[in-house]
Amino acid sequence: MKKRFYKIYACLLVLTALQSCDKGFEALNTNPDASSTINGDYVFTKAQYDAVGNMITGLQGTMQYTTSYNDVAGWGSKYIFNQGTAPYAVFSSAYTKELNEMGEIVRAFEKDPALVNKLAIAKIWQVYCFSKVTDLYGDIPYKEAALGYVSSNYKPIYDSQQSIYTDLLAQLETAVGMFDATKTTFGAADMIYGGDLTKWKKFAYSLMLRMGMRMTKANSTLAETWVKKAIAGGVIRDDADLAKISYLASGQIINQNPLAYWMLNSDYILANGNSNPEGGKYDKVFIDYLKATNDPRLPVISVVYVNGKASNDPSIQKGMAHNIANTKPSDFVTYSEPNQNTLLKLSAPMLVLTNAEVNFYLAEAALRGWYTTETAANLYALGTRAALRQWSLYGSDGVISDANINAYVTAQALKTGTVAAQMEQIHTQFWVSVFPNSQEVFLNWRRTGYPALVPNNYAGNITGGQIFRRMLYPATEENLNAENYYKVVAAQGTNEFMTRIWLDKQ
């Protein structure tokens, strides 16, 4: 009996010891650098950086701004895709970064009525983030997107683009109605407007205008309704209200202009016109157009290296043909490339939505009879002027004199003629004026057909010698979300570059 008692007592001692050993485990297994609660301001800043930096850079070639003699690097201009991840990039990055971040922010801000302004701004930015993805891919995960951390839903369904657009536009309308001047808003955490509610309202209606115009092929009646709502709400018309993110020349990469960083590190960092690893230069189509129209932006954005020094002399600028077959031209150094003092500055801004873009949409709306307060000719001229002025945001080397602006605007005035001819002029100027935002220009080209670019029917291309209509879902969707992937392919069409999405309805 005594031995039995000792055994029981010994077991209790062991159990007690084990329990005491467990004390402190929770503290030891807690990451001191992590937080159990979300700081919405910090995450919002990150989501702004992530969304603006998430782009398909190859569309610079697709819109015939740039090209490369290298087949792999020049996939965007040659329609060849043998390796890499470029067509998947925006989709893959968005769901792990900005869309996930915005979901967390919205859920956090919804819990506190005092944060209604932050919630409204977050919802507007969330619309911007989702619109970028659906514009490129068509049907995408939407209602069940970014719920992996919340509900362990790792296989979201795909929503139709039509239903996504309907909901996104409704979200915009709701968000602008939520603003309350008596409540707190963002400060420095908002990299675009510093929490300014008036400017965010204009951004929301300008985004509504952009999205409304995006629907002109798919549903002209619906497009007209939303375009008129946007105009009535008040859109970006002044330089001071354009949406941009500013960057730093040094520090962490996330603080540097993502497009400049990509261009520098892929091709132009040695700045000698010859040692370009990916073989990139400006496209002949783009440079020829700028020279033919005496465009004052040419010396701002373009240089040719002469004896190792950059020259922005317009007379020597020369674009490279996009059909060069994987061999470096002997005169490679004589071709134009981006200006280190403007486009390639790591501190250059990224323009998100500008008064130039808005005025071109308004000019189209006037042609369609959807906006009768101003003439298409005047709106077109305002858009052109704004586009020329905005290069001053790149620093002193980007400043275009008033005399040169006036001369160009006068020479390029909207001509009288058919609506079709005027539409072509407006959206060809859009192509020049929204550069270097090739993704936005691609989406506008897909809708309007302007500028009337001649496709590059390069040997071995996979589009039948035609310009892309959409980007591709990543292979991970077929592998990890197979059931929903095959459903969306059955509904929308094959996961190929030439499959037309709802917005691109023929």
C-alpha cells in the first residue's frame, strides 16, 4: 500500500513538473515583432504602394512605346511567351498583397463608427484594386476573395466581370456618401491625398468615370448612366487634385518608383546606350509619331547616347523596329531610350489618375452627347495641356514652357469631321498623354481601337499576329483551385491571350 502511494505521489510530481514547464511557452512562442491587432493606417500605406506598383510592364511593348531585339524580354511587343510570369503578375500579386491587405483594413475599420472616413477611403481604394485585376483578366474571384485568413476559404469561386463591375460601381457610390467632415481621417498614412476628403471624393467619381467609359462596348446604356453620375458628382479637373504617389531616390525599394526601378535594373542602369542587358529601346512607332507631331515631350522623355553622353536633341531621336529577330543591331547605340533625368528617376512620381485622363473621357462623353456643358474640342485641349504640364512633376528636366505648350495645343487642336475621326484623334492623344502608364493605355486601346496600332506579326508569336485582348490566369489556379478554374474557363472562354472578356464584347 505504501509503495502504491509513493508511485501515485511520484506521478503527481511529474504531472506538476510538466504543467510548470508549460508556463511561459506562450510567451516563448510569441513573435515579438508581430501584432495581434491590425494597424489599419500602416496597412493602408502598404496597400497603396502595392496596388500602384503592381503592373504588367511588358505592356510598354504592346502599346509600342518600347521594344527589344531579345525575344524573351520583348514578349509584349512580339507576342511571344515561352517563359517567365509576366501575364500572371498582376493576378498573383494582387491576391497576396493589396487585395488581402484591403480586406483586412475594411474589416478593421468597420468595427468603429468613428473611423467612417477611413472606411470610405479604404472602400474606394479597394474598388481601384479590384478594377485593375478584373480589367486585365475578366472574371476573377471577388466575393470570396482574400478570405483565406478569415474563413480558411482557399478555393474562391470566380464572379462574372459584369457582376463585379455592377458591385464595384455601387460600392463607389456608397463610399462617397459616407464621408463625415466631423470624423477623423487619414493623415500621412495616405500617400495620395493625406486623407483630404474633398480630393478623395473627386478621385472616386473620376474612377467611376473611367469605369463607366470602360463599359461602352459591353453595355452602352449602363455606361452612359454611370458616366453621367460621375460627372454630376464632380471629377478631377485641376492639377492639384490629380492622384499620384511620390517616391524617394534612396532607401528601401518599396519607397522607389517601381516603373523606374524595373526599367533601370532590366536595361538602363549603366546609362551608356549600348550595355542594355535586355536589349530594350524606344519603339520606332512611338518616336516617329512624336517627331512627326513636333511633340515637346520628346526631349523630356527620350535620349540618344553620343560618345557616351546622353543627348535629348529631338533631331537625333530614333526608335528601333519591333520586328528585329533576336540579334543586336550593329547601330544599337544610336536608338532612343528613356531619359535618366525624368522617367528613370527613382524619385519620380507614379500618376494614378489625372485631370488629363479625365478631360479626354469628358471629351468623348461630349461627342457621345452624354455631357453638353463643354465642347469636345475644348475638353480635348484641356486634356492635352494638362498632360504636357504634368511632366513638371518629374523635376526641372520635365518642365515644358508655356510657349511650347501653346504651340503644340494649337497645332493638335481637335479637327472638325466625323465622330469616328474625332474619337481617333482624342484617343491617339490619350496614348501619347497617359504614357508611361501602358496598362491604362492598353485597356483604353482595347475598348476604342485607338491608336490604330499595326500588330507585329512576328515569327513564332502565339496570338495569330494580333495584339493581346487579356492576360492569363496563373497555373496555380488550375492546380490549386481546379474546380472553380474550369468553371470560369467554361463560362468565359479558354485561358488565352485572345479570349475576349465582357468589357471587350464584340
